[in-house]
Amino acid sequence: MAEVIKPNLKNGHIDMPIPEGLDLKAEIAKMKKEKNAVILAHYYTTDEVQEIADYTGDSLGLAQQAAKTQADIILFAGVHFMAETAKVLCPNKKVLIPDLATSCSLADSINEKSLAEFKKQYPDHTVISYVNTTAEVKALTDIVVTSSNAQKIVSQLPADEKVIFGPDKNLGNYIKKVTGRENFVVWQGGCHVHDHFDPEKLRELKTQHPNAVVLAHPECPETILEQADVIGATSLLLKKSYELDAQEFIVATEPGIFYEMKKRSPQKTFIPVPNVNGRPLNVCINMKRNTIQKIYLTLKYEFPEVDIPKELGEKAQICINRMMEMSK
Ligand code: 13P
Ligand code: SF4
């Protein structure tokens, strides 16, 4: 078979003109079939991307899908650390990412050097890292968690086990509180979306919508969480939005989730919480870098690909496998 020539990347993605009038959704569907490829998309990507995905989910759900897929190619529409996790779990599969520049402010708040230094200060501590970390940080980690399973996993550790939890300070403080653990050192990283919801605006929204249920992600600060009726990972917030009888929900997480919430409960109203800078929609710009045009080009050229050196991947896999085992 003739080798596909890899195009150049500009700002992390293929920058090529696409013929006008091309039905991108149909072309993507055709290529998925021909190449035995699957598209995994996080709930925070755009409506259009979620529409063409084979699976949408939160970080745990997508990692579980990646681990069990029979596809030869995984195209990951999320952020870089998520595609990396898929590659660690499936080292023999081709993992494609529409844009290499889909970073995450939380994952960027810690690196292997800073974690190694921190570990020296707390030598006898078990390192628990949120999945929002690079493969290098995971290689220095004992157990990975996501927001879906952090409480369950931390609760399984002996009460006197000393823990370093990173990098999200809000999730760390929340898990420390709900598990009542001592000797729980929290790294001070944060997500530029969840850490910036406006607590005063939330108070006003609650007054304006007294019957609304407030759903909040545990990456939000205490000033938001203390006002919430439900705290949980994106998949739990989604579940509550269609399971509860309430007709109005005030939602403190990335608004990409509204696509699935509205799809499942078209008659209900979902109200976003503005951010502290007055922005009515507090979006993750990294997630929104996944566009249908980039997905088309990435699938066509099977590029850019996420690659992880074998030894690093093997080290990172140990703590991810522990998470998969402990969250069963
Ligand atoms: P979830 O675990 O809810 O997917 O949250 C992780 C996250 O912040 C994705 O951006
Ligand atoms: Fe990272 Fe926050 Fe975006 Fe999630 S929402 S990918 S934690 S920056």
C-alpha cells in the first residue's frame, strides 16, 4: 500500500484547505468504516463534534471505552492528556489527536521535575494523581484517579496511609473533606474553567430560580461547592439532570455538557454560571480546538498521532491499571 505523506502541522494541527462543499460528516463516517476507526469525544467538545462521535463521555468513561475498543484507530477529541491515557492503555493502536496544542491548565500545573521535588519533601507518601496529568507525571504516580472515582479509591486506602494528591487543589480539598483523611497533602493546581465560576453570580441565580437544582463539578472551589445540591464528575451531573424531577438546573461545569443534557431532557432548562470576569459562558478553549475540519484532516492523513516511548508508557500504565482495578 502506498505510504500516506504526512502534511505539515501549524500550531499543532494540519492546516490545509478543504474542498468547498465537501460533506465532512459523510466523509468522516466513510473513513471511519474504511479504516476501522472510532471517535471518542469528551462532553466538553462542541455540539458538532459530539454529534459525530461514536462515544461521548467524561474522562473515566472515555478511558474505559479506549481500553475495550476493537477499533484499529482511536481518534481522540478531548485534550492531550486524555489521548495520551488512551495510548498508554492501547499501546498497539494508532491514537490520533486533531490538535496537539489541546493542553489543559490543570495538567500544565505539574511536571515530573516539580513532582519529584515534592515527593522528596514527603518521602513516605502514596502519590495519587488526577488523570489530568502527563504520562511523565503518571510514571511517578502510585494511583491515578478521575473525578468519578477519586472518593471511592481514596476510601480504599488504609486510614493511616499518607497521601500526596495532585494537581487539582479543589478536588483534593473536596476529597480530603469527604473522606475525613489526615496526612493528605494537596498540590495547588487549578483548572482555568472550574476554578473561575463566580460565587456571587451563582447566589443571584439561585435567588432568581429558587426551584433549580445546582450541579457542580468538584474542580470548582469551596465557594461554589457549598452552594451545590449535587457534586460530581461530568457523567454524574449528566445522570442527575435526567434522573431528577426538577425542571431547572444551574450548572457549574464546562457548558459543552449542555449538548447531552438538552438531548436527553429537551423540556428542561439548563443555566450556566458566569465566570468571575463576567463571561456568561465559562468555556474550555482547549476542548473547543477540536473542530470537525481538523477531525476530517486527521482521519484522512492519520496524523498527528500520539506517541509515547515504550518504557514511559509501561510505567504510566501501572498506576492507570490500579485505577481501573480499584474503580470496579
Ligand atoms: P471529568 O472527569 O468529569 O471528565 O472531568 C475532567 C475534566 O476536567 C475534563 O476536562
Ligand atoms: Fe483541563 Fe479544565 Fe479544560 Fe478540563 S476543563 S481540560 S481540567 S482546562
